[in-house]
Amino acid sequence: QVQLVESGGGLVQAGGSLRLSCAASGRTFSSYTMAWFRQAPGKGREFVAAIRWGSFVATYKDSVKGRFTISRDNAKNTVYLQMNSLKPEDTAVYYCAADTSSQAILIGTGAYWGQGTQVTVSS
């Protein structure tokens, strides 16, 4: 079993920054793809960004490109989401996900999910 725990959410003004962390425990392989999703009230879960543990290749939702950066620290088994130039529409619960299949994780069917961390951006 892989356990994922998100942290780093909070309240920030528009234009500000936050860094989210997702710490993984249990059996984790370097081939796992890690991703961030988000869910706003009344909305479905939305893909934000993904990165493979075995490389530094990343992919992003178009609306966050140039503002958000996903990264990883293999020694700490942790993935990060650096969020800059935050907008009110970024307000959501952010979830970390992991799977050995990059295809599965990109369509929202990853095997493992964290509990989520709230990000609120005020205008």
C-alpha cells in the first residue's frame, strides 16, 4: 500500500504563492507517476500537473502553465506543487495521486490518492 499525505494549503491573496507537498510512504517505485488534481465546490476533479519519479518530464493543465511547477525529491519521497501568481479560480481542494500507469493517472483513475489540502485564493 502507498499512502499519500498532502500539506501546504491555506489562504492567500491573488498574485501570491503557495507550495504544496505530497509525502509518500509505503512501497514506492521510481517508475510511479505522481500528479496533482483539484476539485472546486460543485465541480468534478480536475487534472493539474503530473511528473514521473524516474525523470523530470512534466505535463500541466493549460491554465496553470507558466504559473505552477511540479517537482520531486526522491530522497524524501515527496512531490511538490509550486503555485505562483495565484488566481481566485485556483481555489479548490488539491489532491495528490500516484500510479504506475501514466495513462491511468492522467484520466483520474490513479490507484492512490491523498486526503486533499484546501487552497483558497482571495481577490
